[in-house]
Amino acid sequence: MSDSVIDLSPVAGVEALDALVPGRSLPLGLLEPPDMWLDFADGAVVLRLTAWVEPATASDDEVEPPNGVYVTLALNGVRFEPLSETRGDMPSLTAAPGGGVEVRLVVSDDGSTDSTVDLLTRWSASDPRIRLLPRRQGEPGVAGNFLHLFTAHDPDGSFVAFSDQDDVWHLDKLSSQLELMGSRGADVVSSNVMAFRCDRDGSVRDRHLIRKSGPQRRWDYIFEAAGPGSTYVFSPDAHRRLVGALARLDPTGVDVHDWYLYALARALGATWVIGEEPTLEYRQHDSNVQGANSGAGATRARMEKLRSGFYRRQFILVAQACLSVGSYDARERRALESLAANLRSTSVWSRFAFALRFARIRRQLTEGIKLAGARVLGVW
């Protein structure tokens, strides 16, 4: 059988990507003609599409593949996205020997001004595994776009994986995460990532591990996500429960979808495992809506968001949403109500009462201490 692939061959000076991710060719099986160039965003040629023929082989003892995975791909109209299609990626991703992952792709474009929608329309018309959602109503925005994707796909017994528009999946991402989910009895999994910066001239630098897999704390989900959303994979039951919870909530003001969904899942009692092994290359650039949160620049940006009240507003919105849909016992509900009251209040007493929770608010203890200290000092 002949498959087409997205081949991350050097285009427009991104030769360094081959060194970063050797041989990154991802079977997609939907592209024609077999050799073409994609031009994204005002003439920035970013991907080369080539034909690739690899005969399908299966041993006699090969097991049936697990349930299908819906990959939800959000395109947010960012101008410079040299790796933007690499996550649309995996409709025929091969799992470890003895199994496979059947992938279907659900795409939501949220403001592209180039030929993206035309290409997706043509592909979805020729491949039943691809579904392009009608453009949603309302203001463009990454959080609204992903929540739209998550709820527009009706729960049907499939797993659901988020795919952002500027990351590079490892070839075994889905198979390894489904294996982790099964071995740990998890409802949702996410992972650490390898962050890197790919500049406009094609140079790759600052590749480093972003570790999100610290031990979960009592209230960490009120204050941080479980890693980048593009690492999230939801079980069918978790997807169904979260869609039901979202139907009862008004997400107005929510700016970070992955953090919001992590919080709701934890509030619903879901078991969430953050895997140690990175599952993708997390590209950093000047247009990142949410970045890797590492380095001096990221620290300055976080401090500015603290001072401006952005994070405090998100903390309060997340806590209120969890109280609205969470399955807490009476004691835990009272504790979260108290925490939410401390967040809403600006009194000195409330700031100190919040600070006493420093060991329960972030997975990394040092981050909890910093956040609590900033609250006491009136930074936020």
C-alpha cells in the first residue's frame, strides 16, 4: 500500500531540523500530488510533501490495534510556523511491534489567511479520516479553539489527543502514551517535552528538557497545567466526562485550555499520569501563546502576568469551575472554597493564609514557595 508522508525535509533554511529530529517522516496517507510544496503565511515555505512507499507487513501473532485516537489539531493563524503541519500528522502511526494506532484527525482553523483552509478542505474530501470543523463563532483564540475542538467531537469510545500547530511529535508518541495509560490505570496522560528554538534563519538552539512530571500536589491543578496540552491524551471515559462538565460551564475568560482541562479532570476525580519520557519536540518562537516557561525571558514574562493580575484571574476562574463541577467530599469542598476565598481577597490575612499552602500549590516545591512569597509581598 502506498502512503504519503509529511517529510520534514529542509525547507526555507530549516536544515538544522534534520539534526534535531533525524528521519522524521510521518505517514499521513492523504496527500496528492506526491511531490508538492506547502506555502504557509505570506510566502514562508515551510513544509515539503513527498511520496513514500512502504509495504504493510504484519506477523501472524500481531494483535488488533487499540481503539482509535482522534487527534485534534488547532491552527491559530500564526504568521511564522515552520513546523506547523507536523502534528496533523499521524493518521497511520505505527505503534510498537505487535500493535498499531488507528488515527483520525479533527481540525479547527481559527483565523488562517493563507491557503490552509483550502488544503484542508481538499484533503478532508478525499480522506474520511480527516474532518475539518466549520469555523467557530466568536473571537479567535487558542483556548476557545481547543475547547471547541474538544467538545465538537462527540464522545464515541475513542481516545482523544491534542495536537498543537508548532510541535514535532515523536513517532511513538501515541503508542507509548496509550501503553502508559494502560499500565498505570490512568484516565488521562501527558508528558515532559524537549523544548527548542527554531529561528527564522533555520538555526536550532537551546534544546533542553522541560520537566512537568513532579509529584502531583493537593492543589497544583488550580495553579498550573500538566505540561503542554499537545502531550495530552484522554481516555474515552475522561473525554465523555469532561465534555459533560464543559457543557455546564461558561469558559469566558479562560485563557489556558490545557490548564483548565487538567483542573477539571482532577476535580472530577480522574487519574492523571504525567509521563517522564518526552513525547514531542516543543518549538519555541516569538509567536508562542504559551511557551516553555524556562529562562530569564520567561521568568520576566511570568512576573509581568502576575503583576497584571492575569494569573490571579485564571486561578479564580479555575477554582470556581472546579467547585461547580467537581466531585469533592464535604471536607475537600470546604478546603477549596477557603482557598478560592483567599484568592479573591486582597487582605493581608488572606495573603498569609494562602502562603501557608505553599507545599500544596505547585508540583515543584520551589515554585510553590515563589508563588506564595509573591502573594505575601503583594506582587499579585
